[in-house]
Amino acid sequence: MTWLKLVEGYMPMQMISELAVCILVFSIINYSLKRAGMGLPKFWAGIFVWCFVNLFYLKYRIYPPIPFSVRAIYGTVSACGIFMWVSGSQQEWEEFKRPIINVLDANTGMTKFLRTALLILLPIGLWGFAYNSFLPSFDEPIELRTVHPAPPATTKVHGKTYVLQTAANPYRINPEGKYDQAYSNAHIVSQDMGRLMKDVKNPEDNPWDPNAKGYIKHVREGGEIFFQNCHFCHGDNLNGRGLWAFAFNPIPANFTDAGTIAQLQETFVFWRVAKGGIGLPGEGFPWASVMPPWEQHLTVDEIWKVIMFEYWHTGYYPRTWE
Amino acid sequence: MYGNQSYTGHFEKRIVMNESTTPTKYGGGGLGAWLLSFSLLMGGLSFTTTSHAEMAEGFAEGSRPSPPSAEQVEAGKRVYFTKCVWCHGVNGAGDGPGADRLWPRPRNFNAGTFKIRHTASGELPLIDVDLFQTVTHGLPGSAMPSWEGILTEDQRRDVLAFVTTELVKDRSWQDTEFEEFHVLQLETIQPVPPTAESVKRGSELVKEMKCIECHGLEGRGDGNAFNLKDDWGFSIQPADWHKCWNFRGSRQDAYNVKNIFRTFSTGVSGTPMPSFADNTTVEDRWHIANYVNHLCERDKDVDIAGGNVTDEIAAALVAAKPRAIDPLTDKPKVDFVIPSKFVEGELPADEHDERWNLVDRRIVAMGGQITHKPRNFVTRIDDVWIQSLYNETHISFMFRWDDRTKSVQKDSVDWEPYEVNLGDYGIEEQAPGGSLFADDPEHPESIAAKQTAYQVFNDGLAFQFPIKWQELPAPRKPRYFWGDEGFPVDIAKWTADGELKAYQGEGWDVDFEDRDDFTEQLKVVKAEWANGRWTVIITRPLKGDYEEDAYIELGKYIPINFFVWDGHNGDVGRKMAVSAFYYLVLEPPIEKETYIYPTLAAIGLVLVEGWILTRRANRRKGKV
């Protein structure tokens, strides 16, 4: 059931439309039942809708799960909405509270029984709820980490100092051998689903073409380094879901996400790759990150190539200074 | 006798093929070699010619896929050279640049040998079903990811069109002379319900069928684990039945028994795992599948007594509930808080103590140490189960993890136990290779050769706490990798030679310092390797010296992380598997307030109820 999958990036829209469709379907069914004389009373309809949204949909449908505190907010907001709906007019409000009044008055055997049961069960339920919330609970503490901390002005890699404002990727070159971001941007993968290379027959687009040279050849060299070193965590599709991605915390960056390399300058990525987790400032949790300081494993050239591969493969452009 | 029919059939077919088409270097020979060893193992194999005309139970004639269009192949080529080529290589020989640091290696498509199939043993897989599902769901336990959500359905079919026509070179789906399709009718075969009787029968059958010779008495893949080779000569390990989420054919649905039934019925081509369709009835196959499925780790850790499953054990296996699987990882959900519960009196002396049931066991996911040299690209231990209990003075940890081999170092080594940087002693990481060794599993530099020819070191386990964690401003911790300067860690390291020592770590590249006085207070209560699993119980005092040893307090989040070494994987020094930071929490006994406040609230509610009823009654009286 692929259509049931929540798709990364589309989740909020998906959620809202799913909920809207569910409510619509419910209203139509309820309306037709009403026409047939079997409609659900407002009281029960309100409770049903609230339970569906808060106890079922938000709790079980959304993944990764949303914390209880956030669900509590949604619960309150949707309760307010439902109250507005059931109290649209005096008559509707009367209709809504009739079942409650009936139980309070207890004129029939059934309501009498219900009243007695509720009088006993409610305090017991409250006791249980309060007891549970008083029990010490040991959820994982929330620690906020800065994913992209401010970079330093310069970084020294393999004995050479790089000024992040002025450094450039030496392999981002056009066929004439000049630094050319526009040229390389024209030959990254396409932006539609799958993000595939633009033309497998064109040696300017296909890094595996035997005639590939310049930029696209360096992309292949970068890719080779990526698949010998990086994919274990960052994944075969560069989406941060490698073999060991979830054994570690923080989890590896997802380069296909618009919030990572797509919004960074290439030199920032160079600094992050060269210095790794241990080179982060305190707000980036250098003690927890398993990202290697790649200067220990790769040459400067290899680092520049692998960065270029990452941009090529995800179809993003590095941000520029202007 | 023992899977003879399908195997002889397949064998002969392959010989014919090797004459008529270009054979791969290892394709036919490897299969023959293993067949030979298989026959020796089983005490003689009669080479009778039997065709698939006598179809095994549960199979039906399948249809031949129609050849893909040229456009589809061309479109698939674009997918292949963007996504797949990096591991599977330009010619699909499983020799891409990434291949040499992977184990299991990427598939070599050339011979048309595919592991996970619905088709009978030796036959090509169904493209639309088997290969499509492999691309869609990936192969867990290997580096092959799920491509669903990345490639569209059409793109996945296109790439299969390219692979099956251009890269499978020795066989063809269109070859009407040699290729037949007998398909396991998995959707229509009635499953046998997983009752205790069925599970027990399955446990008997795995012994009768000799499954346990490779998979081990308790199914942890520890039988004969180091002598198995695949068709290409690369070393391969039997599946660990206790980790169904790592079954290659689990299709992102770990506890689904049908996947096991399928693998058992059709075998795993290219590996020593045969098809059992010809000599096992459908019913018996279900019993085995049910048993294997129920061995997979669940909420309760059921002791299966070396595979001698009694009615009682079978009932306990059936009663245990599957663990929650995280859809992000397709592995059991990880909880980063490890609870420890209070017990009166002495801490447990072994794993059978009833009091372990008081506390949840937690899974700790492990990944290779790939931060500093020598990096570890292949880990054979991907998780450790942990439980903890404490009393007034001590805390006890029970670690249990699956390890196919008990590794105890025999030869003396040149380095001291506290040394961490072993680069000078030839402990190196796997070279990138870039397909250099793809054709030669025997090449001493290939990862496959090293998988069988490592010097054996000690299995081991270590965990570290920050020293004086109370003074660290949250969330600051010492570095996960043996602390850092100014932020030392308290390390307890156990090795399979029986040693448990306390060290202080001050950095990944700094040798450990001995903490002799604390070593004396650490105790290995039990350390036993049995049937592919280590059980190590360690106790330590809650409080040592505040300046040197982690001071464990109640109700606090104490950072802890773990390291494991598999001696047969060449793990030693910094080459091992590591975990992320977890938190150890000693849950304090329940306080009085926990009872008082809820009672007050309940009494308050009773009063409110009384007030509402009285008011309502008064109002009605007034109205009437």
C-alpha cells in the first residue's frame, strides 16, 4: 500500500488532506444516516470526531510519533473547535447537552445506572491518571543541537590555511579548465523524482562515460570516494540512511534534504568534512558525533571531489556568497 | 535423500550452459565445488537426472516474463549509472568502487544467480515479483537499501529491465530451451497456524533436516560458521534466526512467517542454503518456518535450552510478542534510556534469576568504528541486549549478544592491554581496493580472504561513564570515543580471556590509564559463550572514588556508551563496534507523594460531583 506511506517533505499537506477527507466522509455518512432517521446525536458525533483525530489519527498515523505535549495542544484546539460546532445555535447546544442532562437527572433505569457508574468510575479513573502522571518517568531528555553552527573564518587542512570566504572547489571547472559554477550546475542530476543523470549518452552528463572529462570525471572520482568511505552512514542515496545511520546519535546528515548542503556554501561543507564531528563548536555536540575528521583519511583533493559528487548526486547547487 | 532432485537438475543445466555460453570465472565451478562438499557432507550424492517435471509440493508452472522494450532498457541504464554502478560495477559484476569494503559483497549479476526468489532452486527469479521486491525493500543486513520513495515504480522496473537484459550475461529469461519457471504459490498455500505444537514440531524438524549444522543448535548461525563459501568463493555466514529483521528476504516485514517459508522452499541461490522443497512437505515447511519465526527476538527472552524445545518452551515462544520495529531502520526500536531497578539483597548470580524479569531488556544498536584509523567497515555484532539491576551498594549489568564464534586470543601479542593505538603493530583497516580483488576471493588483501584468515583476538565488551558527570553542564559529555582532554571517562573493559579491568580514558588516541583499585572492585559474575551467544554479567560498586570513578546516583541520567569486539572479525584495539550515547537511569523506589496527591484529587472530584448533583436537583425542584 504505497499510497498509504507518508512521504518526506509532503507530510503536513498529506496530513491535512487526509484529515479533511476523513471528516468529509464522516459528515456525508452522518448526513445520509440522518436523512434515513438514524443519525448520530451531536453529542456522540462530537466525541467520535475528537477521539478519531486525537486518540487515533495523531497517535498512530503520524511517524515519527509526536510528543504527548504537542498532542495535548492539538487535543485542546480540536475540543474548542468541536464545541464551536456543537454550539452554533441555542437549539444545537440544547441538543448537544441533552444526553448529559438526562444522565444527571436519572429519570429512567438506564440513566440511573449510568449515573451511579459514572459517579464511581470517574474518581477512580482520575486517581489512576494522576497516579500515572506522578510516577517518575524517565523519557529520553531532549537536547537541542545546532546542526549547522557558525563556521570559523579560516581552516587549516593538511598544513594549508583555507579562507572560507574566498576558497573555491578546484575541480568545479568547465571544459576550458576555468572555475565555472554555472557550467557544473548545468550538468547535475535532474530535479524530478529519482534525481537521475540528465542524459546517459552525453559524456558531459554521465560520469561513467569513457569520454567523460573535467568536471564530470571528477564527479565520478568523488563518487568512488563516497562509496568507499561515506555511504556507511550517509547512505547509498545520500539520504542519511546508511547501514549504521541509526546506531548513532546525532544521525547522519541527509544531503537530499533541502536543509543541508543545499543551503550551505561549498567551503562550509569543506570545513565540516575536513574537521568532522570532533571539530564542531560546543553547540554542535562534538562529543557525540561520529563523523570522522576526514583530513585523517582523505587528501584535500579527495575532499573537494567528494563534495562535488554530493552536489551532483543530490541535484543541488552550493550557495554562493553574493 | 536430501534435496538431490533439484540440485542434480540444476547442476546438469549449469554444465550444459557452461558449454554453450560464456561462463563466469567462478559461476559453475563454485557451485560444483560446493555441491561436491555438500555431497560429501551428506555421505554421497547420487547424480540422477530428474527434471522439474515432478514439481515439488506447493509449486506451479509460472509464465515467462515478456522481454522489455529498448526504451525501457535505455531508461534503466540511466538509473543504473546514477544509483547502482557505485557498488555493482560497470559490468554488473559486483565490483564497483564500493565493493571491496562491503561484506556481504554487492551482487554479481553476470551469472543470473539471485538469492531471494519464488522460483524453484536453480531457476531465474521472477523479475516483477522477486527482483522488484528486492529493489523496493532492499536487503537488510547488507548495504542494499530500500529504493522505495527514491525511485518511482517505473524507474525501479526500468533498472530491472537493464540489469536482466544487459548485465545478466550467462542466462536469459527468454531462453526457452533451458529456463523454466516453477513458482511457489505463496499466496494460495494455506499456512499452518503457529501453535505450540507446530513450533515444537519445527524444532524437531530443524534437527532432522540438519539445519542446525550450519545455523547452530539455537539458530544463532554459529554452526560451521567459518567454512562456508558462496558460488564465487567469498566467505558467507548462516543466518541468525534470532534477528529476523536482518533476513535478506524479510521485505521490511520482519516477523512475517511467509518470508521464511519462501526462503526455505526455494533456497538461497549461490549460497550453501539449499531448497528444501523436494524433500519436505508443505506442512513440515510451515512447522519449520513457524519455529524459526518464533525464535526471532521478542519481548521475552525465552531460553530454548540448546534447541531441545519442550511443550513448555514452545508455549512460551508462541506467547511472546514481537518487538516494535522502527520503520526508519526496519530494526527493533531503540530506546536511549536504560532503566535499572532496585532489588533487595544480593544481585543475581546468573541469567536464570527471576528478578531479571523486573526490568525491560534494551537493545543497543552497534555500528562500526569508522571515525579514526583503523576504521572497521564490517561489524559482525550489530546489537547488544542490556538489562540492569541495583541494590544498596552495587549495580549489575547483564549483556547478551549474538556472536557466531567464541574468540579467545591464543598467540601472545606485542602490545600492552592498555594500548589503544595499534597501527604500529600492523592492525590496519581494509584498503578501498576499488574492485581490485573482485575476481579473487583468495587474494590476501581482499576482504573476503580476510574474513576467514584474520588473526583471532579476544571477544570483548566495554562501557564508559563520564567521571564526575554531575559537574558537566548538560548536555556536555566526554567524547563518545574514550573521552577527551579534561573530560576523562571511567571505562570497564571485559575480554574473553576472562579479564575485567577498570581504565581511565582521556581521548581516542591516548593509551588507557589503569585504575587498579577499582579493577579489584569490578566483578565478572558470569561470562559464558553458548550456542552463538555471549552472556556476560558484570557488577560494580555504585560509588567508587569520586575523583576517579563514575559515581552512580539514583534518578539521574548518567551518560553511558558501549563497545564490542568480535575477535574472529579481527577486532582489536580501536577496531570494533561502537554505540551512541545512552542514558543509564537507576529508577528510585516509589515515594509516598505518588499515592497521596492522586487520592486528594479523587476526593476533590467526588465533592465536585456532589455539588453538581445537588445544584441540579435544587434547580429542578425550583422549576417544578
